[in-house]
Amino acid sequence: MNGWLYSLYALIIAIISIFTGEIVTFVMLGFILISLQNIHSTLKELLKVNREKN
């Protein structure tokens, strides 16, 4: 469910960035959000492994 919601948010922000001319900002924001999503999934995986040990 979250995948299409993230895509919808990205599409809306992309349309706004095209009209305002802030395409570079949109690309950099995309890189930041992808990095944060990767960090979040890694931390969730580490928490799962840690809880299984205990």
C-alpha cells in the first residue's frame, strides 16, 4: 500500500517542481528520501534480528 502512496507523493511534487523550475531540488530530495528509506529498512531489520536473539 505504501508503494503507490509514495509514488503519488513523488508525482505531485514532480509536477509542482516542473512548474516552479525546481527540478534539481526535486532530484536531490528524491536521493535524500531514498537514503532515509534504506536506513529505515536496515534499522527495522536489525531490530527484528535483535528481538529474535532475546
